[in-house]
Amino acid sequence: MMQNIQQQQSADEMENMKTGTTTLGVVAENGVVLAADNRATMGHLKVSKKAQKVFKIDDTIGLTIAGSVGDAQKLVRVMRSQLKLYKLETKELSVKGTSTLLSNILHSSKMMPFMNQFIVGGIDDDGGVVYDLDPMGGLMPYREFTATGSGSTMAYGVLEDSYEESMDLEDATRVAVRSLQAAMERDTASGDGMDVVQIDEDDGFSKLDDDAVEAYVE
């Protein structure tokens, strides 16, 4: 009985703390593109027009956040610290290792979960890959694309229609921007511009400036 009450309380808390956004990851032949809008909301209130939702956590690994801002920012700090410790003590973690570490952290707090979804993207031995993580630590790898947040249904429509295997980084960026733009036009909780990041083997994690992003807008 007590467990059922706790589970219901957790479900109620997650419902009350819902926030809207759109984040996505697209895999290219030579890298990964991560993108997110800049709007932060609390219920029907727009609380920020410049919210950062794409973070660098290692030279060739990025992370997108959706959900509770405080929870997400804490986990970004934890992941950056953990990856630095792994470098000092053993070796760099792969994208899979990084995603598994975050999954374990989320799962260990499942009775009082972090109210977030995450996308971890980067390059491993087989090329680009993105991982989708839910608040309970569920971990799913994708070699094509994935999206999270309230605008993800609109983004998926464009991703499904436009994505092609073996796209280069430029084409993947164009698809990511178009997908995010579609979500921002239809989802009221997504908007106010976007952050777009390219990750490749040569240049690592590179955030595009506003002019570069605008060049991909159709």
C-alpha cells in the first residue's frame, strides 16, 4: 500500500512539474547533430527565452535536456565531473559508457526520480550514435535520430520524412533545423530560437552561431 502511495505521489509530482520543449539528435555519416529550442516554461508561463538545453560534457559528447531545469543542471554538473574523474583514473568513457553511467544515476533515484528526459550524442567506434534516456534510467540507442519533449511529435514527422542513411553532417544539420522549426511552429511550449551543435571526429563539439543556424532555415 505504501509503495502504491509513493508511486502515485511521484506520478502526481511529474504531472505537476511538466515543462515543454523540443530536443533532438540526428546521426550523420561523419558525426552527430544535437539541437534544442530556447524557450523555458512553467505551466502557461514563459520564464526564459534564452534557456540552454544542449551541453558539452566531453570533447566529443553532448547532452540535451528536457524537463525540470534544476534537476537537469545538477545532472549536467555530475556528468562533467564524473567524466573528468574517469579520464584521470582510467580512460575516457565512450558514448555508450557515458550513457550507461547516466542511466545508472537515474535508475538509482527511481523512487524520487529526476523529472527529465535526456539525449546523449557522440561518436564511438562504429560512428555517430544518440541515446535516449527516460527519468527511470531507461536507455535506448539510435543510429538514425531521436527526439524528446512536448514538441517531439511534430519533430518526428519531419525526421521520418526527411532523414536518409549516410547523410553528411551538413544535410543532417539541415534536417535537424527543419524538424526543430516545425516543432516550434506548432508546439506552444517550444520556441524563441534554437541551439544547434555539430559533433565530428575532427572538430569535436562545435556550437553554431545564430548566423550559421539561420543559413539552414528554409
